[in-house]
Amino acid sequence: MINIFSEVSAIEEIFDSGEYPNWKKIIGTQANIYLNIDQATLDRELEGDDNEESFLFLLYHENDAIKRPSAFGDQFQFADNTATMVDHPFGIFILDIDEDKANELGSQYGIQIYSSRKLSDIQDFEIDFDFEKDELIQCKDGVLKGYGFVLNSFKSERSNSTVIVDRNLFSNEERTENVGVANMVRYFDCILPDVLLASFDILFVLESSRKFENETFRLRIVKNITDSIQKLRGYSINVEILLVHRSTVIFEHTHQRRILKNYHFGNSEHGFAIFSVSNQKKIRNDNDFNLQAQYHSLLNTMPRITSDKKHSKLIKRLTEIRIEAERQLDKQGQNDRYYRLYLNGTESALIVNRLLN
């Protein structure tokens, strides 16, 4: 799901200058485009009532793959009311502000923001590892290791929300310590922004295995992962855990575990508890890890199913799960046999993660 909110002048520069091949490919094939223009003006431009040689008319009618732009002018107040950008968690913004201001706001809110006054091409991103059991993952000087090494290049990426689907993430222990909890604390310590003016939303979607039917075990894991992650930064972090019965369709084809972020999509064949508890650079089992921009495959080989389509498909399926879980929890409460939900350590009936709302 690629949503681009932009000044009309920036789109025109992208297509006329030839200096922004990545922007041009993304906008020209997959993106939903929301322009700072009123509906009446956009309609006249696209229908050619005023001038059939206008930029927007030619852009739309000469590019078969491009989606029809939408008018967003009456709501395009992002520069003056920056917090509203968080309401569009998949939004990429090209605003009429200085480049330094765009970088500052992007960092503060975990959002991709560009300056139409000094536009730069959007950049691709991918992390891809194949791991072997007992392999040691670290940089040459040993400073970065484990997830710290794997995720080092992600530090410059924008994000304010994550959903992790891994049915057995918290099922195993090593020397009395939960392997999944230890790995997720390290993972989020690597990817959480240092400063954020919005909350960071995290949702774990897990299988409600027999272990989680034990209340003592369940509450211990919920408290441990919630407290450990929230201590990592000084801003608000929402930690949600949704336990889903194994008969639910979301786990029917989840040999590949999934990560969903604002602008990224990831997977791991055997789950995200990749590293040993006692040695955070040691691989527990043969595994892999991939994290890529949702437009990565679009900018490269153009496979039949692009990463953007996978990103959108996962959003759709998780949103369906959210709706059904909330319906059942509202009806049955935590006694529902198919769903249990915790928000910041407390039972809940509504999922707050902005990626699914």
C-alpha cells in the first residue's frame, strides 16, 4: 500500500525532469496519489475542460498504469498541523517546506517526508540474510552483533509502528529465559527511534498454544515483553499481544513469519527468535531474515507479485483479523476461545495499532 501525498508541482518535476527514476516508477505504476488541489480543479484538469495540454491531463491519459489522482486540498494542512500525518501511517509526504524541516518532522514522527523545494529521489531498501545454525553474526571489530549487526542499516529508515506475526515466537525457553522475549527486546532496541513525538505501536500476533492457555505462563510473558520493550525509550510505546486460536485462517499458511511496518515488509522462514539468549550473536537454527521497502521489487525485477502487493495483502488479512477479534471480544470478552488481547499488560477488546486502523 503506497500512498503519496504531494504538491502538484513536485509530481510535475518528477515526470518532466528525468532526475527521479524511483519516484517516477512508483507513482507511475502502484501508488495512490493524493494531491494538494481541490476536487473541482482536479476534475477540470483530468477531463481537459480547460486545457488538454495540462500536465495532469497528459500524466493521467498518457500513462495507462497510473492510478487516477485524488484531490486532497481541503485536508492538505500537514505543514501547519504536522501531527495529522500520523493518521496516515502508510503515507509518504512531499510538502512545500524546507528540506531541513522535512527531515526534522520525518524524524520526530517516524514518517517519510520530502521537500518539494529541494526534492531528492526516494531510495530503495533491503536487508537479506541466510543464516546457518551456530553461525556467529557480527561486524569485523565485534562492536555490532546479532540483531545490532543485521539491522544496522535500518537506523535511517522511518517507522512508528510494527506488527509481527509469528505463531510460536514466545514458546521456547533457554536457561529459564524466554528466547522470543530476549530476541524481541534486542530487535526493538535496534529499530526504535531515539526520539518520537507520536507513540510507537507494536502488535504481536501469536498462536494461542497450550502454553498460553496456562494463565501464569501467559501473564508472565505479557508482563515481561511489555515492560522490557517500554523501558527501551522515554516516549510512549504501545505493546499489544493478540493470541489467536490455531484454527484461525491467519495461521493456515504461516510457515513464513511476517513483519509489517509503515513502509517495509519482512519475513523469516523459522521465526524471529533467531539468536541465542546466552550469546546474542549466535544463530540458533538454520533460518533467514528479509526486510525490504514495500516498493523494493517494483524498483528491481518487477516480479508477478510485488512486495507492495504482499504488503497490501498482509494489511488486508490482519485488518480482517482485527475486526473479527474485536467483534468476538466485545461479544464474549476474554472468555472467547479464539482470541485474547492485551494492551500494555492489561486485557483489552480494541486493537490500537495504527497500521490496522
